[in-house]
Amino acid sequence: MDAKLSSRPPPQSYAAVLRARPMTAAAIAVAVGGSATILGAWFFQYVLGYMPCPLCFEQRYAYYFGIPLAVLVVLGESAGASRKVLLLALLAITAGMLWNTGLSAFHAGVEWKWWPGPRDCSGPLDSLSSGGLLQNLQSIHVARCDDAAWRFLGLSLAGYDVLISLTLAVIAGCGLRAGLRQSRA
């Protein structure tokens, strides 16, 4: 075991990890917060039966790449990976979560009817010709992007995703900033 590592006492709390290894602390927070968000989305979908619309599925992509990337930052910092690579990973997480914040805000605006949504999930079905195809489509339930399936305290799931994505972007950005400061010191 390296003498430098063995002489340093292990951190006693998350606050100690935050001070000693801010990039790791930020990555852990993103991984935990992102995992809780995806598990919540799956709970609403598979347990409560709320079908996600196409925009809902799109909003999950940031988590599907951000969570594993955050875990890799934690593992990479523990294994002594290049600081530049770790900083780039935190930058990618920050950018992805900021993108998702915008997408979620767009989706929430579609739900509030502030602007039109994508034609595939919020447009009218009038343009289809009558016949067997129209009857088949009417028997299939497609989740619409402009109908909020659930609201709590006035916010839909898309509205909460705005808050969560922005929070995770800020956390990843703070980890990035702290990592840059440590690099210069």
C-alpha cells in the first residue's frame, strides 16, 4: 500500500469527502440523485401505470449516460485516472443535465399549452384517412406529450425534471469548478 494513502485518515462524513475530494462528492451526488430519479420514473411507469410519452423517454437519456459517467468519475478518481479526463466527464454531465433541463422545460411548456409539442405526440390525428387504420389507432392508447398525466403542487413530472436536472447540473458544475481549482493549486 502506498505510504501517502495509508498516512491519510479516511474521511468521516460526506462533508469531509466534499472538502477532500469534491469531484468524487459531486459524482456521487449525481449518481445517487440520477438513480433516484430514474427509479422514480420507472415506478410511475411500471407500478402506477403512467405511460410515458416520447418526450418523457427522451428526458431519460441524460440520466442513462450521466449516471454511469458519474460512477466512472468516482472509480476513475479512486484509480488515479487523468484529471483532465475526469474534468471532461464532469463537463459532459453538466452539459447533458443542462440540455435535459431545457428539454424538460420545453415539455412542461407543451403540457401547459404555452407552445405546440412534437406532431408525433401532441398533434391531431385528423389527417388519417378513415377505415381500418383509424379504428386501430383509436384502440391503442398513446401517451400524449401535451397532457400531464400527474401533477403535485402544480408541477408535472416534466416540471420536477426541470428542477432535478438543473440541480444535478449545478452539482456537477460545482464539482468541475472545484476540480479545476485543485488542478491550479
